[in-house]
Amino acid sequence: MKKILFVSALSIFFSSFMFAQCEKWTGSPDEDALTDAHSVYRGLVKAKDYDSALPHWEKVYKAAPAADGQRSSHYIDGIEIYMHKFGKATDKAEKQAASDMIMKLYDGWAECYPKEAPAMRGDQVYKMFYTLQRPYAETVDIIQKAMKLGGDNTSYSVIDPYARITVHQFKEKQIDAAEARNRNEQLMKLSDAGIKNSKDYSAYYQQSKDAVISLFSEIERDIFDCEYFKSKYVAQYKADPSNPEVYKEVYKQLKRGGCTKSDPIVYEIFKKDSMSTMATFNANNPAFLASKLYKAGDFNGALAKYQEAISAEADPSKKGSYHFSVASIQFRKLKKYSDARRSALQAAELRPNWGKPYMLIGDMYASSSGSCGKTPFDKGLAAIAAIDKYRKAKSVDPSFADEASKKIGKYMAYRPDEESAFMMGVKAGQSQKVPCWIGETVSVSFK
């Protein structure tokens, strides 16, 4: 009930003083009583006893809103009193009534003391946005009044709220891109003027400008064209054109802003970014570069890069794959059989369930069977060694069973014949060392 009475009383109060918005006590028959009431409420406001101050303030404000015409304290103190009421209120209607009263006090202040209006409107915007949370459209109206009155001297306190409201309204499709760009231009111009001209608040204007840039970054790609992004970022590049961190970030932002490589400065930055990216990638991915060198026919260069990859890699599986690639090049391209076998065995050790290294060693032995040793018997032993490796491959890795079986079937016919073995005094199942670089011991079997 008290809240309802407060709201009703406030409505009556509004209507009773609005007709005499700028009335003064000077020359009034009640001037002494009003100045006394003024002194009483002022003391209570200074003591922050707002509830006790209210009836005294109402008395002087109702009779003389503009006081003696030389001071705006009735508006300033009234706003302070009703901000207190707003903060205390728990009922929505009571809060709304206090908020409405504050808005009316600001309007009266601007009407009766127009010279104070530019600074006062900045304070009003701040309270509307951060405390009273007035509707955005209403706040924008006051912001625009403040900017019209203040020009380049408009208070920095309107900048952040205007930027936030603009971004919100654009996202909600309440304003179009042209209006958002126009507001951004106004805010940047105001910020720059404050930074340049304000002795006491330059840092605040700079903070506000930084906030505008940050807030508009959410929508800048939707409202600006390439020229905006060039004006925003190209200067950073020109100030430090050899710094990869700078030109990579600048190119990213220009690309996001819709800039294309048809623009000379964009293309210049793109080339640096592209070359740097490739160099960084190659430096961090030696195996990739090894593959490129292999395809280009630079087999020794490829081996060197694979060794870099092996040294840098911690994952056993990947490291095993690189060892296998080394073995393949050493065998198939450089004919370094012993080195190739050593590399293949390193791959097999790192990937124990992988049959491919054994298949490769089998191919090495098979390819050497025609030249390994002086007699057909010796050459047949190389074929047995190859068969053993193919069998090893499919025993550790069933995925190679079909391929290994085909090769086993092929090289079974290259084993020694029993007659030549008999002449050498060798029987089936005996162990024999394979000659030449192979040097392995095999169990003799005949074709």
C-alpha cells in the first residue's frame, strides 16, 4: 500500500510542478521559508539522510524548481535523492516511478540551466544506461541531444553506452549498416577530439575509443568495407613490415574484412604471409619437405629431412614410418642395401606389429639373389632369406598375408636344388650362412 501511495503521490507531484518548471523563489512572499527549507534539506543530503531530506526538498522544488535562478542544486539534489529511492525500491512500479522522476528532473535542469545541459546530459546518459537501464531508444535520444549540444566537447561518458547500444541494435536488426557506420564515425571523431583537446580527461577519451574499437569488432565485417580495414591495419604493417607477427595478423584482418589480393598493398602483405607460412610449415614439418624433395628427385636431400623428422618426433609410430621411408630410399634409389636393412629394422623395432619393413628386407634379398655368391647354391640361399622375411612379415602383420604369400610362391622356385646341395654335402634343414652383404644364417630347403 505504501508503494502504491508513493507512486500516486509522485504522479500528483509531477503535475503540480510541471507548469512552473523554472519558477524561482526570488521575490516570492515565501522566500524566507523556502530558503530555510533549502538549507535544511541540503544539510540532510550532504549527510546522505535522503529520506529525511525528501519532504523539505519537495517543498522548495514545488515552489521554486530553479531556486534563485543562480544555482541548479534543486535538480542535482533531487536526482541524488531519487537515485537513492531507485536503489532502495524492490517493487517494479516504484522503481519505474523513481526512474521517471529522475528523467523529468534532467529535462527540467536542461531547460532552466541550458548552459549546464551539455555536461549534464552526459551524466544523464551514464545513469540511464548503467543504473536505470532505460529503454535503448530513449537513451539514444538523450545521447544524440548530448552530442548535438556538446559537439567535440561532449562528455566521454556517452561514448561507451552509445557503442554498446549501437552494436546491440544492429545485431537485433533495429538499425541498418549505414546507421551503424554513421554512429561509429561520430564516436571515433568525438574520441579523437577529446584525446587531442581535453587536458584532464584525455586518458578517459582514449579508453573510450579503445572500447569503441573493441565493441565494433563484433560487427565490423558486416558494416565496413575493405577501405575501413586498410585504414585500421595497414599502418601497423608499414610501421614494422619485416615482423612476421605483424604482417600475418594484418593480412588475417584484411582478409576477414573482405580485402582481396587484387589490391596492391594487400597482395604485398599476402606474399610475405604466404612465404612465412610456408617457411614455418617446412621448418616444423621436415617429413613433408622430405616428401617434396623425394618427388623432385633429390634423394639425399630427402634423407636429410627424414633424419630431421626422426630427431624431432616423439611418437614411436611416426618415427618408425620415417625410418621406413629412409630405408626405401636407401634401397630403391641409392642401392645402399646394408644401410637400408638397418633403417628397416629400426622401423620394425618402433612398430613391432608392422609387416612392411620385413617385406622391404625381403625385396632387398630377392633383388640380390641373382648376384649373391658365385654358385647357384649360394644364390638359392639368398632366395631362402627373402622367403624367411616374407613369412616374418605376414606372421607379425596379417594384412600382408596375401602379398607375402604371392612372393613366397614366386621365390620358392629360386631355392637350391637338392642335387647341387648333395654335391656340397648339405642336407635339408642344415644351417647355412648366406654370402655377400646379406650375411644371414638360413635353414636350407630345396625347390
